[in-house]
Amino acid sequence: MSRKLDVVIIGSGFGGSLLSMILARAGMEVAIIDKARHPRFAIGESSTPTADAMIERLSRQWDLPELAPLATYGSWRKAYGDVTCGRKRGFSYFGHTVDDTPSSDQQLLVMASRTDNEADTHWLRSEVDELFFKLAAWRNVLQLQNARYQVTDETDAWTVSGTSLAGTFSLRCDFVVDASGPMGEIMRLVGAADATHRLKTNSSAIYGHFENVRPFQSVMENFGFSTAIHPFPCDAAALHHVLDNGWMWQLRFDDQSVSAGFAFHNSQGDESQHAEARWHRQLRRFPMLWKQFEGSRILEQRTPLRCLPRMQRLWASAAGERWGALPSATGFVDPLHSTGIAHTLSGVSRLADVLLASSDHRERSSRLAAYSDQIVDELCWIDMLVEGCYASLPNFRLWSAWCMLYFAAATSTEHGRGVTESTFLQAANGQFRSVAKIARTSLQQAIDEGSTEAACERFEGQLRELIAPYNDVGLLDNLAGGMYTQTAKTFVNATSN
């Protein structure tokens, strides 16, 4: 097969497939090429109100009604009930100390939805990526899986040639997109510089998918904790367990499987043990987590337990004259704050706009350069929001306070101020960036003072004042007791359950 196309996309995750759908819907000739074949393992992720709003907007903007049901848990279950997901009513955090259990004041909840119908979703990426891939096929996107290929830059065009399940192929295109995630295939080909040194977060991870994991709510009750103050079941959220050397995430799907992982601050990590030995050693340190995973089993059919020595990566650019990369290929910081889906959707939207709205070569080059700068800058901004949490360990109170900077950025765009690709987590807002810089200095002062109660209280007060212009939802309200229920998104067309 030999064809001339407008765009070839390397990588068939949900971002690459979605971009291909948009471009094909607009009349472009597009192909997706991937070395793997669906379904394939990917880490569990969860959406956010920002991500959901972007899905809704992309569905309307590009007349892709098949996307719209993915914006809420309720509509997802009705339209795509065979695609595994889980309800995410918000973000929950529990502080743990070694050989002890969380106290009542070591709990934090930030509510994202008022009902199950309106809830965000946990994405079982292996199935969600396959769904997007199938939807792209329905939009007549050329798809080549299990491909072995070579990409060649030929001055005025790209050539991608090789073999796949469909046979031998040779494709020429004007533009190529790197949607290959950590592989960074096009980034390496064009000689993009490694800029990982710019990221201050330094964390490693062990993760996998499990079955027979007890609901954390039942574990809490067995340990004598009342869950009456929680507005929804603890496990109907993105669960975060804040530890002395990092944190643990848990995403529970409707089939009761759980995507779980430990993220370690690399200054405290122990790389001397194999993945399973290190996993069990970490669980044993925290009684409630040990009890929760007692009798659990790794779902080997999805993946064995995996390790990442360091999760952070960053390229110095995200686009060039005739190529562009999605955020997931440009870099990655950490699973904390669930920024991945929203940032990918934002990148898809912006790159599609550049490719479809810029016919003049000079204009396109200028917009691609701006896109590149924005994506790299946003990854560095995410890094700042995440790094402060790791710096605050092992103090749960400081961790929780620093998280409020992220939630102020997120909720101030979600509540009445619109969600667009240019306002991703207030990254383009110079005033908010200044607030964050001042807050980080104040956080360091509290850490240097030994994270005492007085230092924590002073930092909370300073941060409360700093984020006031962006605090629409009562963050850091002392009367809330760490349970922020006024932060839920509002959908005009949502139906309550």
C-alpha cells in the first residue's frame, strides 16, 4: 500500500486517536501507526471536571457526538457500558504514619460532583484507548497496528514505511504527530533536547491492577473510624494515602478491580528490592493499607507489577516546522492531581486548531512555536504544583495546604470562568504564577521551622490570603474541617441520580 496523506500520527492512545478523529472530521487524510496492538496495558487514570468540560466542548466544536457521553460517569455507563470505568466523586486524602493509622484530623476531601450521574470517571486505559481507536476507525482513519516502520524526513515531506497487520505500506505526509507517550519517537528523530533537568519533582513508582482489594471505607470502619462526615463512599473517589516517603493512589472500577500504586519521593526510596518485595514491604509499614490489600491479587492478565525508577521526563520542545507532539509525548511529571487526561485533551485541541486553521506557512510556524512553548511551560507548571507536595512530606497538614494551590487553579477555571485550552490550570496567568512562587517560599519557611503547628498555621494563613482572588469555593475555610463540599462542578444539562 502506498498513499499520500496530510498527517500521520505515531501512537494510538486516546490522544492520538482523538486527534485523528478531529482531523478526519475536518476533511484531512489521516493515518495512525502503532507498534503495539489494542488492547494493551496502560496505567489507570481519572478524569477531572476540567477534562470533562473539554470533552464536551470538543464534541460540540467538531461535531463528534460519540464523545459526549464520556464527559460524565452516568452518560458513560448508558452509552458505553461495556467499557470499564469507575465513578469519581472527588479527591480524598488520608494521612498515615508508620505503624499507626490516620487520625480524624488527617483527612481531606475535595468534592468534584454532587451526584453519581455527574461524576468524573476512572479510566481503565486499556479499554478506553481501544474505544477511541475504534471510534477513529469509524471516522475512516487509516490504522496500522503491530507496525514495524521507519520514519524519514525528506526536506518537504515525511515518509513512513514498513509492515503491519495490514501488510507492507509506504506513506508520505506533510505533517507528523508524536503521540507515542514515553517512547518519544519523533522527538528523538528530530533531535529534541532532553530537558528533564528542569523538573524539580523526583519520584519513582510501583503500580499495577489488583482484584480482591477491600473497600477502604470498610477498613476504616473496622479500625473504629466514623465515615459519617464523608458525603459519598470513600472509594467512589481518587483515593490518596499520604505517607512518610511518598503517597499511594487507588482507583476503583465498577468491576471492583483497583488500579493502585506507590509513588516514592526518590530521596527516600529503596531500590534494593524487586517490585513485589518492595510493594509488600511498603504495605506492611501501614496497618490499614496492609489490611486493605490482605488477600488481594495482581491481575496478571492486565499486567504484572511494574516499576518506574524515575517518572519524570521532559523534552525541550513540543513542535517544529512540520511536526508536533502531544503533551504526553513531550513530558510527564507525576500522577498526583490527575492532570494527564485534561492536559492531553488540551494539547489535542490546540494542535488541531493549528493544523486546521493555519494555511499560511509562516502563520503555522509561528503558532507551532507558540504551542511548543506553552506545552513545555505547562509541564513545568504542573511540576511546581506537584513538587511542593513532596517537599511537605511527611507533614499531612502542609501537604493538604499546598494542595489548595492546585485546587484554586482548577476550580477558578471550572466555576463560572470557563474552561478553554488557553487557561489550563491558570498556567498562562502571570498573577497566579506569582502567587505560587510566593507560596512556595512560605512553604519552605514552614518546613525549615520544623513543620511545627505554629509554622503550619502561619503558612495556611498566608496561603489563604494569597489564593483569595481565585478561591470561589471556600478552600482553607477552618469551618470546613478538611471536607470541601462546595467545590463540586455544575453541569447545566446534567441529570441528578
